[in-house]
Amino acid sequence: MSVGAPKGLASSGRKPITEILHPLSAAEEPLSPGPDVTVTVEGDKEPGLTNGTPVETPSPASASLLFNRLQLDNDSEADGRDPYATAETRDLFVTVDDPKKHVSTMETYITYRVSTKTTRIEFDLPEYCVRRRYQDFDWLRTKLEDSQPTHLIPPLPEKFVMKGVVDRFSEEFVETRMKALDKFLKRVADHPVLSFNPHLNAFLSAKDLNKRQGLALLTKVGESVKHAAGGYKLRARPAEFCAMGEYLDTFSHKLGTIDRIAQRIIKEQSEYLTELREYGSLYSNWAGSEEELQRPLEGVGNSVSTCCGALDDLSENMSQDFLPVLREYVLYIESMKSVLRKRDQSQAEYEGRLEAAALRKQEDRTPMPAEVEKCQDKVECFNADLKADWERWQSNKRQDFKQLLTGTADKNIHYYEKCQAAWESLVTLLQDKQAEDKTSETN
Amino acid sequence: MRPGSAAASGEMKMMAEDVKEEFVSDDDSEQTAADGSLSNPEVEEGSTLLRRMEICVGEAEKRSGKNAVSMQETFTVYLIETRPMDAVAEGRNPAPDSLWRRYSEFELLRNYLIVTYPYIVVPPLPEKRAEFVWHKLSADNMDPDFVERRRVGLENFLLRVASHPVLSNDKILHHFLTEEHGWKEVVYETGFQAKADSRLRALSATYRVRNPDRRFIEMKHYSDELQSHTSQLLRARARVADRLYGVYKVHGNYGRVFSEWSAIEKEMGDGLQSAGHHMDAYAASIDDILEEEEHYADQLKEYLFYAEALRAVCRKHELTQCELEMASQDLISKKQQREELATGIVRTFSFKGMTNKIFGQEAPEQREARLKLLEELIAEGEETVKEKTAECEEHVQKARVDMQRFREQKDRDLREALINHAVMQISMCKKGIQVWSNAKECFLKM
């Protein structure tokens, strides 16, 4: 709840989120042809975006229904992240795959294939297939951040890797990075606002991504938020945003702890594996000097060996699948925090201007300048966007972690199942032999 | 009968009772008489003490007393209980006779058996000090877990000895089981310590023997292999246990962090919290798992020590064979000397031959005297050779029988140990699946 000068902030927690009209949800909003045609910064509208396709609009929905019936390759099934939007409204599908190494005189780098399938009219064609490198993704993200400062932009995998420590071209590294890029792009594509960003469109469709040109008009918009950076101090942050900040801090801390635990487990497992391998080989050695016991001993050696293989798989999975997701969420949290900070700045700017205007009004009866109202609107929009994004983020987080943790549990179960099978087959083998021996003895 | 498998003494009793084939001989249905002698020295083929008497090592207690140098010390004593088998079979349930023995007395018994029956692979005692420990296991002899495992090991030793076709008839063994006081004196009176072969003699025989029986060479080589493999395996197993312990325990940290995390979550909170509890349970489960695995380690250890006993039998063969060879050699050289004296032809270099050449032949009377002496020595030597040959033969025959018995026992026991080990692994896997399935349930509810 705000106190002091700033008044009338609609999103100070007095209204529940469901009642606050999202700026894009108004049915009166005219649908303009394309985001790259006109850019108008109108008073009530969210800066930088003219056309929004709200969730309830019928036209894309029916197109996507038809679309779905065509049984397109739906990657979202694979990662199971369906709850982003209801099935009827998904009309933009993106995939990142097929990494390839490019060697030129200047540098060596990896490109990924970015495939798009869509029914949106914002796109000229229904399908696109382009190659992009990490730099391009980074460009896209920066552009999104600049042009959609009030929204949470999903994180990218780490940009810099120490050349000596990590092999940038190893299969594992490329695989992990590609999965993260795929996730990033899918999250953007599933976001009701971000997915309509013209930069995304360019990223997905342009043959050559001319990054220097950019879309100059849009950058102007971003600057107005940047101007808020200097000189304004926030009086009082509304409670709900405080709560968000605290939650993010604690959550980030817990994820860090889990990361450390997972790393420790991997280390312990690796050392266990080393000892276990040696242990298994000793049985085979011993078998060499035995007659009757040769098969049982060999059998034990083999079972141990199978368990070693299973353990290797388990540890690899931890490194490849578990840890990257944790780390990505830490980055996601940082993104969210930065959005919260920007919101704070926006609110601070508004409060500052309001105070200044109020003083002037007192002095010489100057009416409230339009700017101040603009600021207020900005703040209100920001708060609404943020809250919507927060809810979405929370929901996604729940799904992601549910999936991650059940996946880990599954991997552990499979590991034990493999080991159990190895030992059970040995017991059967040995007991059969025993029964054989007994019958031959009594005969 | 497999007394070697890990089991509480209760199970041991049951196994002893399970024996079906032998009928109890009436003469010695009661326990041995107070004077310690077996009333019927001629025991039926295959019938052993164990079939007539139920034995178990029930408990362990701490005692304090003065040791040989009059210093106060604390030691552990073990309760040996015996009951006549037929009494049990008839449904009578007399109270068992019991006495207390400490580890050093078991050692004394074993040393006596080794000396008295050098052709038998004598069952080993459990280790004197804890070896092959992994970090959590205590190396302290007074540690209750160690004492308990030692109790089981001592019972196992007695059962093995008492079921051995040869060893089970020994009087001293009977004494040990039935007479608490004065047993030590009786053992010493047998004078077995004097009969023990000196290490030096045994060692030199190993190098000097020319023609040991092939089977003993093989067995000795095998005993080296067995010892090497089991000891390496035990060491590796301890390291594996250490590492596995670490893996499980680290998972316990998930419990705490999930709990902390659940505090800031709404819908996810319950699922996380419960999953955390399962992670705690997972971490705790390793203690029991590794405790059970110690039984397997004990079975391996028994055969590690058995390897030494096997080698002892082989060394005894080398010794007797060497002595025989030496006696034969001595006899041959004496006969040669006689021939030289008789014919005057010197075949081999001898001091006498040389002095004869230098100082001239000796007088006929002296020659006669020497010849006579030589004849006596030759006669003695022939007796000795006969004795040694018999000794060697006897040892070879009896040892071969026992080595065969040992080999079959080892194959059976170790095979069963390996199966049990596999069964334990399966049980461990099942527990793991259970815990992670439970955790998965919780995650799904998140």
C-alpha cells in the first residue's frame, strides 16, 4: 500500500488481479494489420505495442484449432509445458535443433536451426527455417528487454564460458546450450505479449538478421523508461511487490543450495563408481583361480559391472538435465528481479513528478501536467503486466519443477531397477545351477 | 550343514537340529563324563560331535581381572552352552550346561588342534582385531558391534570344529566345552607345545625340499591365490562401503532444503515437504544396509583365514617330505661310507679317504670298529627312513582327504555367500525404488 504523495495507483493491491483490466484485453481495441507497419504511442496503450492479440479474440483461435487438427509436430508435448496457454490459442510453434559447426578464417562458431510454424497473420509465411547463432539469441533478448521493459524476459544460457575450462564445441555443452535456447524461444513464443514483438518476428523469419539496423522507432520507447533511472527515490513499494522480492531472494538462495547438493552428489557418485569398478574387476580376477566358483564369481563381476553402467547414466543425467534447469531458473530469477527494479523506478519517477507538480500547483495554480498522468498510467500498466507475468511465471515454475523433480525421481528408480534386474538374473542363474547339481547328486 | 552362513545363534540351533541322517549312538548319548574322556572312542563314520551335542555361544560379557603380569585389564568372555541332542529330540528341555571362555582360550584350543592334527585344515577363529574397516565401523575391540560379530564368529568356529569328522572326537575339545576350570592345565599337559614345529624348520624345509607331492604344490599355490583375492576384495569392499555411505548421506541435505523451500511456497509446499522426509529416510537407510553387508564381509574373512590354515597343511607336508628326504640322503651316504670302508674304493671325496692317502691306511681293528658303528647307524637310519616314510605317507593320505573335504566345503559356502550377497543387493535396490517412488508421488502432488 502506498503512503504519502502518490495517489490513485490502481495496482496497489486494492483490486485483485482478475479485476484489473489488462491493457490488451479490451474488446474495443482495434486490430491493426501488423506491428511493423505503424507504431503509435498512445496514451492508454502500452508503449511499443500497437497490436495485441488478446486471449479471447476469435480469429486466431479458430485458425489454430484448424491448425491443431492438422496434427502438426508439436514440440510442446515433448517438454510437457502445455499450461502456458490453452490449446486452442497456440498458433506459434518454434523449435531449436540441429547444431552445426561453422569454421571461417576469423572464427569458429555453432549455429542452430530455428524452425517456425505459425498461422499468425503477422507472419508472411506459415513456415520458416533459419539458422541462428548464440549472438543472435542474445540480440533478440536485449531487444525484447529494451522494447518490453515491463515484462519478464526469459533467460538465456550463460554467455561466457572460460575457454580453457569448458569445451565450447563438445557435444554435451552444445546439447545443453541448445536445449536452453529452445526453452528460451518457446517461452517467448508462448508469451501473449512478447510473442508479438516485431524483433521476434524478424528473428524467426529474416534470412539475414541485420542487427545493426534494428527497428529504430522502437528503441525510442525503451529510452523513456531508462530516463527514469536517475534521481527518483521510491517512497513506498506496495506490499505485494515487496513480497515478490523477498520470495525471489529466498527462492534463489534455495536453488543455490540445491545446486550445491546436486554437485556434491555427482562427486560422491563418481568416487563411488571408481571404487565399484575396481571392486567388480577383483571378482573376475578371483574367478581365474577357481573352478566350481568360477561362474558365480564371474556372474558377480558382471552384475557389478552392469550396476556401474547404470550409475554412470544416472550421474550423467544429473549433470546434463538437472543442473542446467536449476541454473536457468536462477537466471530467470535475476531477470524477474530486474523487472521489479524497473517497476520501482517507474513508480519512483511518477512519485517524483507528482510531487513536483503538486508543489507548483500550490504555488501558481498550474494544472497537473499531462506528463504526470502519463507516468501514472505507465506505472499502472507496469504493475498490471508484472502481476500477470508473475502469475504466469509462478505457474510455469511449478510445472517446471514438478517435471524436473519427478524426472529425477524416475531416473533414480530406473537406476535401481537396472541394478535389481542384474542381481536377480544372477540369483536365478546360480540357483538353477544349484538345483541342477542337487538333482545330479541324488541321481 | 553350513555353519558358516551368517545367522543368529538361534538359527544355528535349528540347523543342528535339522540333521536327519545320523542316529544317536546310545553309548554316548549323554555328554562326556566328568573325567573328560570319551566313552566311545570308536565313532561311526560320519558321525560327529555336533550331532550329539548342541552347542552355541550365547552371550558376551565384560570382565576385569589381573593378567599375566598382574596388571588390571578388561576383557570379554563368551558364554558357551551345550545340551545333549537326544534330550532335545525327546522333547525334554534340560537347562544347558554352560561355561565362560575368553578369546585367548579359543586361541589356545586352536593352536593345540593345529599341532595335534597337522593334516587337517583347521577352521579359523574370527579376527583378533578389527581390520578392513570403513570409516564408520569401529576398530575398537570393546565396541558392541565388534563383540557381537565376534560372538557369532566364535560360535561358527565351534560348530565347524564339532562337525569335523576328525576334530570333533578330540578330548581336549570336549574339555573345552564342558570343563570351565583346569582346562588350560590339561591342554598344557598334552605337551603339544613341544611338538610344534619351529618356524625356522618349517621355513627351511620349504626351500630345501626336492620332491614335494604335486597336489600340495598346487594347493599351496591356490592358498596364496585365495588369500590374495579375498584380502584385496575385502579392502575394496570397505572402500566401496565408505563411498556409498557418502552418496546416501548427502541426499539427506535435500530433506532440509526442501523443507525450507516449502515454507515459501503455496501449492508446492506440501509436496516438497513430504518429499523431503523421504529423502531423509533414504539417507538413513544406508546404516542398516551396510550393517547387513558386514556379514558378507565376515564370510569372506573366514576364507581369508582358512587360506592360512590350508597353507599350514601344505607346509607340514613339505616338512615331513623334507625330513624324509634328509633321512634317506643320510642313509645313502652312510651306506656309501660302508661300501668304501669294506672295499677300500673311494668313490667320493671324503676326509678319511684323504687322510688315508696322506697318513696311510688305518689299522684293521680301527676299521672294524668303525664298520660296526656304521652298521648300527645304518640300521637306525633305515628305521628312521621307515618311520619318516610312514609319517609322510600318513600325512599325505589324511591331508588329501581333508583338503578335498575343505575344497567342497569352500565351494558350497562361498557360492551361498555370493547368492546371499546378491539377495542383499536386490533388497537394497527394492528399498531404493520404494523411497524414490514415494518421493515421486510427492513431487507429482506439487
